[in-house]
Amino acid sequence: MLTTGQGTVAHRRVTPLRYVPAVARLFLSPPDVGPRDRELLLDAFDSNWIAPLGPHVDAFEREFADFVGVGHAAALSSGTAALHLALVLLGVEAGDDVLVPSLTFGATANAVAYVGARPVFLDSEWATWNVDPAMVEEELATRARDGRAQPAAVIVVDLYGQCASYEPILASCAEYGVPVIEDAAEALGATYRGRPAGSFGALNVFSFNGNKIITTSGGGMLAGDDTALIERTRHLSTQARDPAPHYEHSEIGFNYRMSNLLAALGRAQLEGLPAKVARRRAINAAYRAAFAELPGIGFLPNAPGGEPTNWLTVVTLDDPTPVREHLEALDIEARPAWKPMHLQPVFADCEMRGGAVAEEIFRRGLCLPSGSSMTDADIARVVHGVHEALRG
């Protein structure tokens, strides 16, 4: 009981008030899920196939390989796991060099370090913002001329939903006998000269992280045409267990397989991929139209010969910081372009060829909300915020 100046009152339990913002935060690229995703998740749950592997994993691998246009695919726990295994499968070892675009997410270079190899960073080209084919050719030709060992692999990354310029890159790598790994984590659904992203490398890497164009919450895929390599992927990713009634291991393996639950979600997401791509392209077009008359604002170019997904719309500004900070004040997430790997402290001692283009993209690039679940009102909110910031 509580005593007041007016007498005794009964003590009441007060439920704390929960803060609900008047306007929800706009995220850069949130998951886009719906009834079909729930349906297949519940199917996996009700089947009691909860642990790794199961019928949805098998089906997801088949359907994904068919979509990308390759022979085989192995569903894994992350895109990073796929990068790591791709290097292992191609025989990249401690002391080897691997060519890597400097303008990329850290996982691309981290995977090289996982196997004890050294990343050698290359600059980007303005046409695609991906690795410069001339830099690839120059690096390989210089090594041949100087009698230096060629890199054990080249990792080519498809940034922001756009394929790299594969025709000259593949020609250079074939001439010098260097295998290509395609990191298509950001570009599922894009094409280059009519061919799908994730079909150009000896091995091809995908990510289904929560911010990707389709998601399995966390997950990835390693795909390719070499049956033996994908079968070995499945072996290594399940702890490299040998055939035996007991647990027998002749080599080191990894716990990298995808669960049946997540694969069920992946199958539903893959069904909806064309619609998600179409929506992101429409969002990109809306931003381009809305900012057409604003001075000093540009966009990641749509490269000739390719059709991007516009996974993220990236604009360029002389100084993106005030715009980013103003959007943040409006509870709108925006993010700088990738910071080049050669500027990262952890890779400061690595070789770098060029660098001016990647540095300029980082200095001027700003990623805007681009999720396929964005409404027209969401787009208008971002547009209004950018106009406010640029016009004071």
C-alpha cells in the first residue's frame, strides 16, 4: 500500500511505455519476405528436417544452379565460407599471391588470408567500378616479363549488382593460365553480355546475407561446372568425413553446410528473385529521375554490355558526409561506398597497383536505401531528404 497526504491507496503495477517511432527507420537493404517464405519454412519445420542437409538443401542447389546456368552448386553457411573453399579447392596455399580488387567488402581479401596467401590489390575502372581489366593484364604481363610467379588465382568481384568486364579479364587470365573466382555475392540476377552473374569463374561465389537481394538469413553458395570440385566442396564443408561407420578423417574439413530450414527460405526467395530485381531497378530509375536536375550528383554507371540488378543505388557527391548525416537525422540509413582494401590498416603492407579510382569512389560514393520492399512513399522520403541536404 502507498500512503499519500489524502489517505491510503492501493499499489498498482504500471506497464512501462514502449517507444514507437512515428516514422519507421529506413534501412539500406532489409530482407524482403512474404507468405511463400513462411510456407516453405514451415514445410521444413514440420518435416523435422532441422539440422544441416535435407530435401530443401538438395532442391535449392539444383534450382540455383539452373538459374545461374552452371552445372552444380553447393549450399553453404555463408558467402565467406564459399570464398574460403574456392581458394582451397583451387590449391591456393600459404605464400601464394592472389589478385583482388581493392574496392570490395573485406571478406574477399580476408578469405585469401585464411589460406595464408597474399592479396595483391588492383584498382577499379570507371565504367563498372569493378576491377580494371587493363590492371589485370598489366600485372600478369609484368610478372611473365620479370620471371615472377603468376598469382594462384584472380578473384573478380561484381560490385553493387553489376558484373565486371569479363571478356578481357578472362582472356588475360586464360593466356597466363590463372584461374578466376567470381565473387557474385552482390550481383545475383545481373547479366554480362546476356550471361548470368556467377557463371564466369572456375568457381563462383554467392551470399545470402540478410542485406542481399535474396536472403537465407545467413548463407552462401559455391557454384560451377566442374562436378568433382563441387562434390569436393560438399565433402570439405561437412568436416571432410570419410566413408566409414564411425567418424574417420583423412584431412581437415570445415563446418560450412547450410541447414534445411535456411535452404527452404532460399528456395522461396529464389522464386521471387525476378520481382525483387525489377523493384530495385525501378527504385534506381526513380532516384535518377528525382536527382536529374540537382547539380553535382552522379550515379554508379550502368556499364555497356551488362544489365545490373541495382542491388544498391550508389550516388556520387563532392562531399557525401552532410547528406549522409542529414539522412541519419531523419532515421534513414545511408552508407559510404566500400573503403578500398589497400587503405585498410590490416592490409597496409600488401602490394597495390593503381588506386586513384578506388579512392575517389570511396571519397565520393554514398549508398542509398534500395531494398525491394521499399514503397513509393519510402522513395519520396529519401528523395526529399537528399534535396533538403543539398539545398540547405
